[in-house]
Amino acid sequence: MKILEIGEAHSLQPGVADVSLRFRFDDEPADNGAIVVPAATREMVARFDRHVLNRTLAQMILRERPDAVYLRGLYGCTLDLPRVAKLLGLPVCLEAQRLPESSTLDGRTAIALSSMLAGVDVLVMDAPQNLGLPMGDMPVRVDSREEGIDRLIQRGPDFSSLLERDYALYEFCLRDHPLLVEMQRQYLPHFHGCASVLDLGCGAGIFLEMLGDADIAAMGVERSPVIAGYASGMGLAVEAADALDFLRSDQRGFDGIYCSHFIEHLPFEAVRELVARIAEALNPGGVLLLVFPDPESIRSQLLGFWRDPEHVRFYHPELIELLGISSGLACEWKSCDDQPHEVGPFPTHAGSETEAFSFPPLPFDAQCNNHQQWWWRVLGKLGVGPLSSSRQQLAALAERCRRQGQALDAMRARVDDLWKVNQTWAWQDNAALRFRKPWSK
């Protein structure tokens, strides 16, 4: 049986496990074979910015195809790893000397700990401990690593063909949660002052966590029941439902609605209905923020959009703005206003510009360059020379400066033209639009 063992570098013995994920905190001595994680992730807190090892573990599982995962030690950066392994169909053994009491943790971390332990198959612990779980969710407790591995061997993986599983689970497990936190931080101020926010297509609930940190009450809707359950296990309020079905049936009103990277998964008619129903679900004065890939970004076109097999098509911000306005909403802000999309044409022919790029040669004075005349060299060291020759040199220097100035002006104009073209690479990958529902019609 192939075991993937996870733990701090100093706690794992080389050659014992078939595959190992070794890490160290950045305040510890260097270990060349270990992944470095921030020291702040040592504290056992359930937050998405602590998920610095999730993606690495998912990649190792897909690459190495282990039969089970053995985790040694529980920290903020490892709290979520058993759930990642379970999503990918692997049994998990957790080795921990003692687990923290729920009363010593914040509410969300206590929920995350219980959710994680409910999915652990085997628990290696020196002494019994009341985990506060229902009997059906209790992991098997053993006293040693050898016993734990024996139990894993008995269970074995519960997948027959890894690649036949739900693709959404793989896409979710391979996301970089700390990076997504940073990417979405800029959108939080749009909801300041809201008493209730709905996140449509919320996924694992990263933005819900951010709203909660800002003391904004929020709930999410996620189509995948597995991922919705994962979000609930992070202590977040998420309902498993199709976004359109939810909007058709739910009668609640919201002060704010956040919809990020969702509309590109829908055909046009569904997007039109989505915007119209969002407008109905907003309270008067409520705000809607839509975020989606910008079709005018070359990076999105070439690098990002086509990684997701469920993407249907790009939507231009002007089209989405029109849909919002036609649904009775007012567009208050567009991200492209902060970075105008000025498109510059490629130069089609060089013509005289090519000549302007040629720096003129320095003027040649035969007398000045005759180094055989000793008296000329002496005068040169003294900084003086024949008056007629000096006048000629000054005139030649002035002409050279004029021609070089022309060349520099031509080069500056060419660079400006090329920069206008290259700005298509500098535009943000995402377009964002903020709408407001009028207080009265």
C-alpha cells in the first residue's frame, strides 16, 4: 500500500514513507527538502489564508496516486488537509498527541475541527480524549503509527478511477486559496454598509469569510453539494442549490449581491434571467457587484479562460451593463473606468521613420584627427586649437545634436505607439461592474 505522509520536516524519518510532503515554518532552521510555510499558519485557526498546503497536497495525490494519507501534527496549515484527501477519495490517519478543546477555539475553528475529525478514519493518540463527536463520526483510535497504517491498509482507497470523479472537485482542490483571498480583497469595500449580502456561486465561501470578518451578515449559494458541505464545515452559511432556482423561489431581499466568475459558465439567456432576478432580489438601494473575465484582456483570452472546461463564453462589460440597465439597475462604477482601454494601432509601415532611427556619424575633421602633428596634440592637451577649426567643430557638434534629437523624438513616438498596443497585456484580467437598485421607480 502506498502511503503519503505529511508532517514537519524534523518529524518525518527519510525513507519510511512511500511519498512524503515535508514542510517547515519560516522561523525554523532551513531544510532543503521541505516546503516553507508562513509562521503565522502554525496557529490552528480555520481560515482560507491558512490553506497554503492544500494545492500542493492535491497535486501530489493526482501525481503520485497514493492509497492513503498519514498526517502527523495539526496546525492551521494542516487543519484542512484531511478534508482535501477525503474529497479525492483517500482514507486518512491523523497522528496527534492531543487535540485542542472546542471551548478554547473560536466558533468557526471549532466547527472546522469537528468537520475534519468526522472525516478522519484513524486517529493515533497516546491517551483517549473526548472529541465531542457523535458516535457514528468517531474515528478509530489506536496507540501507534504501525497500528494506524494497518487500519489504513484494511480500509484502502474508495475510488476506482480517479479521473472519472466530479471535475469540480479537482478544480476546487487545486485552487490556491490564499491567492484567491488576496484577489478578492479589493471587492470588499463595495459592500460596506450592507446589512445582508448574498454570494451567488460562492464555491467554498472565501468571500463569505471576508464579509464575516467585516461584520457583514452573508450567506452563499453553491451548486455542488459536496463543496457546499465543505463550506459549511468551515463554519459558513451556504445553501446547496442552483443559483437560478434559488432566485426563483427565495423571497428574501438582500442589501448586496456578489456574483464572481459565474456568468461565464452560463449561456446568454440564462445570464439575462440571472441579472433580472438579481434585480428583483435586491432591496431598494441595494448593490450588485458582478466580476467576470474581461474579453479585452489578452491574458484572459490566452492563459486563464480556457483552463475551465465549464466556461461557456466571454461576456463584454458593455453587454452586461446593458442587461443591468434593462433590468432597472443603475451602473455606478466599472473597473475599466479606472484603467481606460485605449487601443492603439500597430504601425503599418516605417517609411522615413526608419531613417530617423539612424544616428548620424560624427563629423570628421582631417586636421583635427591628424595625430602625427605634435603641436596639435600639445594644443589639444591645453584645451585650445585653431579658431577656424574650433568653429567648424562647434557647428558640427550642433548639427549632430540636432539630428540625434530628431532620432530620439522619433524613437519616443515609436515607443509610445508600441506601449498603446502592449497595454492590452497590462489590462486587468477581470472586469467588474457595480450596479445600484434605485430607491423608487
